[in-house]
Amino acid sequence: MYSHLKFLAPNVLDDSTWSHKAWMSVTDADLVEKILLRQAERASGTLNILEWGSGKSTIYFTTLLEKRRRPFNWVTLEYDRLYFETTFLGHLMNRDRVFVEYVDANSRVTVLERGEPTRIHAAVFDKGKLTPFDPNHADDRLANMDDYVGFPANLNLTFDFVLVDGRHRRRCLLEAAKFLKPQGIAILHDAYREHYRCALGAFRSRRAIGDILAIAAQFETDFDDLISD
């Protein structure tokens, strides 16, 4: 399904040419920035963003919104706690209005809380470094990710912008379809992978953009107002 979607660069895997803004090609990271800022322009009140997969995108885009003085609430979900602690937690300790919690099956422990109201909310799970695409780690596909995938259902929020760029992206995209605002959009990274993009059927509109992104929404649109120059 949706195999007709055409991607300009279905094998963008060389991270030596990736953007400093996100773990994406320069083209795709710049496009995500453009779409995010245009969503910010047309959103009323606080801009709500949801991200499965913390990383450079979290740091760069939250800093950008702060510089633009745009009220926002950025929820980022990370499944690999060690990665989060070694690459990201130290940065958040120097930011204001941050809330970090470690989430397990039966507990939620506050790790960092600086300022109110929260601008960046990081929920961090402890699933380990999952590499299911590696033939030597095929069992990683069996990891229970229900709490990671289903976490947004506990927030009582709807979102203007959702970025799906972690594990179990098909399931995360299906969840994203439930929590978009009427004019909200979702972006899927690595959308050239057919087992991810089959979930685009949960949206009224969808389109391949950039190198290996797909954009989707629950309203009728061609997305030209978001992606055109």
C-alpha cells in the first residue's frame, strides 16, 4: 500500500552528510524546520509538538522556537535511556522550563524539573539500544514497546506537529493519527520503508516530501502551503 509514493533518495544512509539540525539529510532537516515554523505561524495559543525519538532535532528545534519567542510545549519520547543520558541529559540541565522523567512499566520518576510551565517534557524509557534492522539482533523486534508507543494517550493533549523518528514507527504513526489537532500534521522519517508507510492509510491526506520523509494530516490538503517556497 502506498508504494506509489516516490522518494527522491531512498538510501540516504551516509551520516557524514547529514544536517546539524537533526539526524536527517540536509534537505529533510531544512524541510522539517520550514514546516514547523509555518505550523507555528498558523497555530493559536501554545504550539504542541510530539516527537518519538530524541536527538539533535529536539535540541535544535526547541532552541529555534525559543529564539523566535514562540510559546510551545515539546514532548519528546526516547526508548534508549543510556543514549539519552550520555548525549542529551547534560544539555537539558542547562535549559529552563524542562521536565525529565524516567518511565517504567509501573513507575514514573522525576529526574529533572526546572521552571514552570514546562516547555520541554522528556519521557525516557529503558528498552536498551534496539537495532532490529541488524540480522544479529533480530530479537529486538520482540521488545515490548507498548508503554513507549502509547505514552501520548496519557497526556490529554492534541498536537500541531508530530515527528515520528524512533522505534516502532508504524505503530507510532497510527497513534499520531489519533492526537492531531484539526490542522495538525505528522511527519515520518525513513518513509521509504514500506512497513512504515503502510500506516499512512490512517490519515486523510499524505504525501512523500524531501528525500525520505512523508507528511500526513487529517484534513484534505496537498501540503503546498507548508512545503513550497
